[in-house]
Amino acid sequence: MTTPLLLLLLGLMGAQAMIDQRTAAAMAAGLCKTRPTDLVFIIDSSRSVRPSEFEQVKVFLAKVIEGLDVGPNATRVGVVNYASRVKNEVSLKTHKTKAGLVKAVTKIEPLSTGTMTGLSIQFALNVAFSEAEGARIKSNEISKVAIIVTDGRPQDNVKDVAQRARDAGIEIFAIGVGRVDMSTLKQMASEPLDDHVDYVESYSVIEKLTKKFQEAFCVSDLCATGDHDCEQVCISSPGSFKCACKEGFTLMDDGRSCSACSNAATDVVFLIDGSKSVRPENFELVKKWINQIIDKLDVSDSKAHVGLVQYSSAVKQEFPLGRYNNKKDLKDAVKKMAYMERGTMTGQALRFLTDSSFSFMSGARPGVTKVGIVFTDGRSQDYIGEAAKKAKELGIKMYAVGVGNAVEDELKEIASEPTGEHYFYTADFKTMTQIGKKLQINICQEEDPCECDSLVKFQKKVEDALQALTKKLESMSKRIALLENKIV
């Protein structure tokens, strides 16, 4: 009889087998990445390790290194050589490339004295994994791993110091060779021991462990292997992924599908700072930035309408909503906007936005989503609080964009919630195009519950009419039957 526990174990074994197959396939296809790791090899070069055997250890190290993503932001590798004394052969900060690491490993010479394994672990804990030697601050994103290779019984205690190393977050793999003491390996290694303790009969076959460690550090690139369900863009991270969307699309709540949401009617008004601090050459960049955003809108008589207001010490409506209903005319009108070059009365401009720009007289449509995009390069010379608050209370979705000397607190005060999605800042006008790419005005049309009610009412009327018709047909059938009987 198959018990639930046995079924669970079989399921787990099947899942693990699938993971192992995926890892093997990823390695074969060259789709492995290694998670960011601080890795330190601790190698025994006591007198029991002959020179030729020590060379085989170095070949093993080189082959494991070949399977890693070596780099300052990926895997950093160090090597500690020990016998009766300990020598820091390679620091985590020393080599930033595989070639440099492998070359350094080939030059390591055996110390050929006793076997102070506990001393080497203490050295790794205190020195090799220190920030001074290139180790990174402890975090969930960066693994710390030690691989110990030894062939004998240590002449000092390893149990307590290994426990301290593990408590410090270091994952320990212990590899024993030949006449090694197996109980010592188990005292050093992390749990589960089956995964962290290895034994080989001699140094001549230590290379067979290479594949195990390459797989241990291998994290499949799930985007490259196709193990994802992203609709448009997949972004890899070690052992995981996240979905994103192409420019002009928005990631939906399910985290994988994308929506353009360009089918909704929207009234968009740009409120542009034309003060003297902007300067003429930068004002031209601002106009290009406006047109970059217009390119992403579905401009038409029934969809997006765009208005443009420039402000400095005064406020000027360049053109109202609905005057231009195609992108070409809109962009041409933006290009013709003349630079005002005076003060920075942002509060006054915001009041104009709420009182005039989105009024019926200025072309605003009732029941249509309203979006205000405010651009400024400096501190306002008047108070903005009340006007900014009123704009949001009226239901206008407010975006605030600042450049140069713009005050981020003012931008946040203008922006709608969540603030992080509605305010943007850059120090340089030349990088405004990056803001243009991030700023997505994708307003999705919400379902009108009234329309649903109307549909339900219509459906009910149809059903009632069908029932009435059915009754009439039944009555007519009965009459026809009576007439037929009379004729007969």
C-alpha cells in the first residue's frame, strides 16, 4: 500500500531529478550562471601530500574555477594553503579574471610540514573572509563558501572552530583523500553532510569531483532556458527571473502579462517651466522631450488630447486641449513654442492648470481621465502646496519632472500617489530622454458598471420576449391541432 509519506518522498525525488536534469542541460548548453559568492579554497599541503599529488589538487582547483562567473560583482576566489602554518596564497580581492586566478593557482608551492587544519579554518574566518582581504558584507544575496581539501588527521581541534565558521554564515565543503579521518570531515562540513562531505581514494581521481562543484555553483539562466512565462521581456537573476514589458507597455498585476492600455480617452496637459534658468539650448531639449512623450500617446479625436502651458513669472496657454488631433500637428506646435525667459511661479501655473486648462472652455472632455505633467528646473518663487493639493483632489493624475536645481520635496508635493511612480529627477537636461522612457501614461479604461447593468437588463428583456413567444407558439399549435381534428 502506498502511504501519503511515500508519495511525498517520491514527489520530492521526482522534483529533485527534474532540477538535476535542468542543471545538467543548462551546463551542457552553456547557460549556467553562478550566484555572487565569496569562495575560499583551503588546501592541505602537509608532508603527506607528495609534490605530484599537490599538482593534481591545483588542476582540480583550476577546473572548478573555469566553471565560475569570476568578477568583482560575481564570484570572488581566494586560496589558503596550510600545513603546520597557514599562508594566504590568493586574496578574494586579488584577481578579477579567471585567467589571472588560474595562473596564480599554478604557482602555489607545497609547505610540506604538519597538518594544522583547525588553524587554517580559524585563519579563513579571521583573515581570508575579512573585508580587508576582499570579502563582501554579509547579505542574503552573497554566499560565503569554503572548500577544504585534506588527506590526513589534523594535529589540532577542528570541531569548535568549524562551528564558529558555520555560525558566521560560511558554508563548508570537506573533501577527504586517501587515509583521511572521516569523522573529522563530518565535524568540519555543513549540513546536510551527504551534500558537503566527499571522499576519493587518491589525488589521481580528485578531478571527478569537478562536475559536482560546477553543478553546485551552477544556477540556470531561466530566461535563456525558456523556463518562464513572461509575455514580453524576461530579466534573469541567479536562480530566478522577473518579467518586464517593452516600451509603451505596462506590467499587469499577474507579474507576467503586459498591457498598452492605449484605448482610453485621456486629456493630457504639459505645464512647462520657461524661466531664465532653463536657458535657450536646454529649452530646445525640453521641447524634444515633450514630443518624445507625445509619440507614445494614441492621439486622435476620440483618444488622447494634448494641451500645452508655459510658465515663468506669468502663465501662457500655448494651445488648449483638442486643438490638434494628430501627432504631426501637435509636435509642430510644440516646436514653435517661444521661450519666455523670466521667473519661476510654479504655484501660479498649477492654479491655472486646475482652473483653466482642464475646464470645458479649454477643451477638456467630461468623464475623461485627466493627466498633468509638470516640468521645472528650479525652486518655485511662490507657494505650491494648496494648488498641488487641489489638482489631486480634482482627480488629476499629476506627474512631476525636475532637472538641475529642481527641489525634490516640491516635486513629491506635486506628484500623485504612489509618489515614486509619479515624480522624476535628473541632474542634466541631456539625460531627460531617460525620464521620457520611464514616464508611461498608460491609462486603462475601467469597466463601466452601468454598461454591465444595461447588458443584464437587455438580456432579461430578450429572455422574457422568448418565453412569451414560446407560449404563443404553443397556443397556436394547440389551435391548429383542434382545427385539424374538426376537419377530420
